[in-house]
Amino acid sequence: MTAYLAAATAMPGPAQNRYADPSAWGRLRAGLGIRLPTDYQTLVDACAPIQLDGHLYLRHSATGRWNPGQDVRDTIRARSEVSWDDLDPDEDPRLLFGLAELSFGTRNGLWPIAGTGRGETLFLVAADDAAPGLLVEDGEGSWARFEMSFAEWLHRYLFGEDTTGPDTSALHPGPVQLCRLPMTADERPEPWSGPDRGM
């Protein structure tokens, strides 16, 4: 994981750590009841809140406007209200991935940790596990599973691999395109480019 963490951290450019605050992660943990993986926290601290390559949004627990806490709660509530037993077997993530149950916001359940402007949601599987996996739902009922860390997933995403399902690459040529998200209604998004991806 270390190599992927270093590579994924370097792709947007030097870590800015504008909102890095261990106590903010502690408050998020206390509010949600989970500890998010260290690689996720490191990457979010380095650059969030941010939009990457025009699609992927990362929020930060030390901000008010882009705090993931309420977004996580809203997603958990909405997903928990879905009648999973009514799904077509080809769209049921329980059958697709051999899950005994499908729960959201539980110790062994799914936790939304990132989303895209295309409607995709990235879920951490069993956040308290030593080696959690990831599930991605495309916003239209299709699911994909990735047995990798968040750092590896992000690195692959930024290199244009299919990280949200088949044929979902969102590669933009050239450097990673970044956009710092505004902290107030009066601020404007601040776009910039990262270093060359070395592709």
C-alpha cells in the first residue's frame, strides 16, 4: 500500500494539508462510529476538499461546507430505505459479491467515502477490517467490487483505469486537473493542474 499511497499523493502535486487536523477525524469517527483507513485520511488531508479530473469529489472532515459527515448520513439513510429484495438478481450486490447481507453504516456494512459528478458512489466495505475492499455503484444500479486500498483505487482512477465498473475510464490527457472547492458562497472554485502523470 505504501507505494500506491506515495504515488497517489504525488499525482495532484505537493501535499497542501490545508485542513489536516487529527481532531477532525476524531470527531468524524465519534459521529459515525467508524475509523476510516489511514491511507484515505492521508490522501484527503493532502488535498481535500477537492474535485479531481472533473469528476471525483473528496470532502474533508475539518471543513463545514464540505464535511463528509452529513453526506455519509444522508447516503446511508437513502440506501437503507431501498428494498434490495426487489432487485433483479443481476443488479443485487449481495448475489454479485457473495455478501450475506447488505447494510449501510454498520460495522460490517458499506460506508460512502467519495462520489463523482457522474452519479457514482464509492463505498468502503467493512471499514473496521484491516484490509477493507471497495464497492462502487454507478448511480443506475450497476455495482463493481475492487479488492484494493483506497490509495491504490485512487492511483488507478487518476491513471484512467476502469475504477467504477467496465468501460468507465475518465482519463483526461495531460496532468491531473484539480479544482479547490469554495469554502463560502462568495468564493469561486480554484482550478489548477498537477504535475505530469508520467504516462
